[in-house]
Amino acid sequence: MTVVTAQPEPSVPSADAVPGQATAEAEEFWVEPGSSDGEVTAADTSDGRPAVELPGQSPAADAPLGTARDDAHPHAAEAPQGAGADTAAVPDDVPGEVVRDARDFGAYVRAGGWAFALKVARSVRPGGEAAGDTAKVSAKAFAELAGCSPERVMRYYKAWDKASDDGLVPYFEALAPGQDVELPDSDVWHTYYTSRSSAGSERGTAIAAAAEAEGIRPTKALEVAENPTALRAAILADPSTAQAARAALLDRLQEDPVLQTGLARDIARTEDLKKAVAAETQAASRIGYVRQIVENGQVKTPAGQTIDAPAELRAEAERHLSLIDELDEGEETGEWASDAYDSVKDLVAQTIQANPELRLQERRTKFYSSLQKATKVFEELTFDDVDDLDTIYEDDMLQRLEELQEAITTCITALRKAAPGE
């Protein structure tokens, strides 16, 4: 939050001016950085009271609005006023306006938004309190004097209200216009203050809770959520922001089926992404093959049988896996996975070839696997749904079936010769 104080020559209201109404030339304002509505609020002065005096406040209430109360002497601001004022000596050549700005800045550094919340708390009439019972004004009247919206005033009001419930600050009823009190540390201000009205919605509450879980101020997360175009620009321009967004999406995918389906659909419809997913799937499958050898001590042969991995094979698989695990998160794994898979696969083939019994079992398993596949395919080849064969007949069909029949006959003849008792 930045304190901006206009310093025009004090102007005296004309005879027609309404007492207590500020002139445009003499008003002083403070502007909250990052505000979305560009509104302004009454400035903080060196004695801790609002720059725009309110009805029923202080002996200076009759002075023209915006007129500094200590301008009679260029160094009148040297006299510390209000809670926490600095008592440092001021050189004679420093203008009073500079001293005032420095004191205001120091007060804000120590108290943060509490300095402005105090102005609201001691000047705005609490709900349920009649206008005639207090010198305070309504939030709407205070906002008109400050030149900002009542909603902004109420955000400060609510922050003070929450803090008073926690015992950090006095209740509204205990405060009078112009009264100074000891303020909490600025670090806890954002625990109570929310600068955006969206924080009160269900969506805003969820965002605020997630921000607190991540250890950041809710206002930062809410600002990002309210500016999706800015988020998009940051992701497009900055690789580190894109990585953070990717990690967040992956975390959310685990509990958001709708997002899962939408992202899968986007990938399926984008050719480059489909190729990237296929490549990563192949790499992950190959790494999984190598990892199983290391973790379970077993390996699957090309024919599909599972055997115990020899010590040499396990050592080679472990070496490749350690290299893959040491890669940085964003480093390409495809080439490393291929090297590991090819190396392990060659050792598996050598292991099978060196063991006659294992080699024979591999052939038997491979034959059975092929026979099962062929049987399943031929069983599905029927004419049950064909009313007239003439409509689908092709010479090529008959030729292929005859060739298949000859191959099957050859296999049957060979197996019969090998059968016991033949």
C-alpha cells in the first residue's frame, strides 16, 4: 500500500462552501496498490488521523478540508504525534512535507493496513448504532468523504471487526473519532483483510484455503484467479511458470474427472500431443520392464513366460535404472529407456540361448501363443450374419482359406509324427 499525499497550497473555502465538505484542489488521498477499481481513500497524516476530517472530530474539524494542521511552521511535523511516531531529530534544511511523508511511511511500515483500518474503525458508526448516539458517520458517508466506494470502506471495517473478535484491537464501541491505539504488527494484516469481494464467494473461499495451505497470502491467489489472461501470458512467456501450472494441473487431475476427460480429449485431438504421449508411454513401459527385473528379480521372455533373472542380468538392469533415476525432472528419458531396454533384452536372449531346457520351453510357449491367437481369429470368422454369400464372395477369399487349410494340414501332419506311439 502506498501513501500518496497531495501538497497544494491550502485553499480556503468560499463563503458558499458547505462546512465539512472538501474542495477538489485541497483533498489528500492514499491509493492502495493492486486495487482493481482504481478508487482512492483518505490519506494518513503524521498524527495518525484521517486527512479528511470527519464531523465531530478534533479541534481542527472546522479547518478547510485538506489543509495540513501543522503547516504553520515548515518543521511542525517534527513533533511526534500519534502512536508509534518517530522521535528522530530532523535537520533544519528538510522541508516539513518531506518529514511528514517519512513519518507516514514509517507508520505504515510498522502497522501496514491497520493504520487505515483504525481510521475506519474510529470514524464509521457500527451497525445498530443510531446516528444521534455518536459523532461517527456511516460507511457510505465516510466513503463519500474519502472519495472511494463504501465496499472498500467495509473491507477495512470487517478486517478490524475480525481482529477485535480475536482480541488484537479494541471493539468499535471503545473507539472515538481521532483516538489513537496500539496497532498489531503489519505481518498479520492480510490474515484479516481481503481486498477482493470474490473472496466471500464459495470459489473465493476455496482459493483462499488453498493459498493458506501453500503458505501464501490469499490475496495473491485471488488476484491470479481474477486475471486468467495474465496467468495465460505468464505461462506462455515463462517456462518456470508453465512448469508450476503443469504440476498444479497434475495434482488437480487426481480428483477432477471432468478435467481428466477434457485434457484427454484435447490430447487425442492434437496430433503432436498424440505422438508425444505415445513416445512417453513407450518409454515408461520400457523403464517399467527394466525396473521389474531390479525390484522383483524376474523377467518376461519374448514368448511371454516369466523366468528368474540371472545375477548378470539384474546387475545390468540396475545399472541402467540408476542412470535413469538420476536424470533431471525435465530431461528427456526416451533415449535412456531405449538403451536400457535393448541392453536388457539382448541379455535375456543370451540367457535363453545358453540354456537348452529354457530354449525349448520358449519355443513351446511361443507356438502355443501363436496357436491361441490363430484359433481365436478363426473362431470369429463365421457366416452367421451373411444372408447371401454371393454378395461378399471374392476369389481372393477362397484362395487364402485354401492356403490356410494346407498350412494347418502340414502342422497337423508334423505333430502327428512327433506324437508318442506314432
